[in-house]
Amino acid sequence: MENKTFNIYCDESCHIEHDHKKYMFLGSISCAYPQVKRHVMRIKAFKKKHNFYAEIKWSNVSMSKLKFYIDLIDYFFDTDLRFRVVGVDKSRIKCDAGNTYDDFYYKMYYQLLNHKISNTNNYNVYLDIKDSLSACKVRKLKEILNVKYSAFRNVQNIRSEESLLLQLTDLIMGAIAYNANMEDKQNDAKVQIINRIKKHADTIDLCKTNYSEKLNLFYIELQ
């Protein structure tokens, strides 16, 4: 069987320890490597159609560009792109000298990325740069992943403005986090995007673990 290569674009939401958000999330979009260029060209076409010149970010969602964001959500569900998110109730994370908040962060990334991984394939993992410690975090994450898998060929930081698929990850994960954290629902554009996702997802509850291949949610249950 021929080896396949997949790109995985990862982002974080509500991951700061004391940000007053109940749930933290790590999310990813996976894409077969030969399809990356096609997806990028299609997203660029949507941007041109809607005269959208900014970075695609959940935090920037507004009514003025709602049709653009809805087109992106529809496009995601019409393609072979796959989204996975891992969430946890931060109040249940127990930290001490032997098990820090950063340690749990890596455990969550491991849960995010070890899902249906095959050592007969290759995986390139791209993480959004968040802070000056990002490079150290990437090195440690690669070490942790390769203890079990030799398939993670590349794990690196990139800037979100460099990748439209990373920006799409931010958009979908932002919607999941906004919905789960019961944030201010006065932003009608964000509510409409969440409702569009729910319509496509059909029977999937965005606040519960599921076994979907397309929109996979895994909530870690800590004791």
C-alpha cells in the first residue's frame, strides 16, 4: 500500500489558565497533502467573491461578511476536510509540582493528534505561533508524539496569516468554543455561523463527544 501524507493544522481556544472560560479547546483540520493547493485556491476564490481581504478569524466575525463565513462553512462540509477538537472543563484540571498546567496542555495535544494515526502514513503538523515559548513547545510535542509514532515527519510553528487552512481551523474551533462556553450570544453573526454548523452536523451535539469522521469532538472527562 502506498504511503500517504496528510497536513494537520492546529489551533487553540480559551487555553489560558485563568481567562474565566469554562472549557479550553485544541482543534485541528486534516487534509491530504495533494489536496492542499486545491483547498487554498477555493478559499481564495471565496475571498475574492466577497471582497474579503483580512485574515479569517473567529474573533473578527461580523454581520458585514456573514455570507463569506457561511460560504466557508458550507465549503468545509462539502469537501474531504476533517475537523477534530479536544475539549476539557478547566475547573477539573488538577495541577501540582509534578503535573503542571503545561503538562496537561501537552496531554491534550497528544489526545488531539493520536486519533486514527497510521505509521504507514506521514503527517505534517502545523501549529499557530502563540508566544515566545512556541518553539520549545513544538520540540517537546514532537518528542512526545514520536515516542509512539514514527509517522510525524514534521511538527512546526507557522503564523496564521501564512495558512488559509489554519485560519479555517480558527473559525470552526472558535464556533465550537463560543457555543460550549455559553458566551455572549448577542453577536448575531456568530450565532448564525454556529447554527449553520449545527445544520450540517445534523444529529451531532456540539457539547458532547461523538464518533464522527467529519466533525469529531472529544471531551476529556476528568475525575
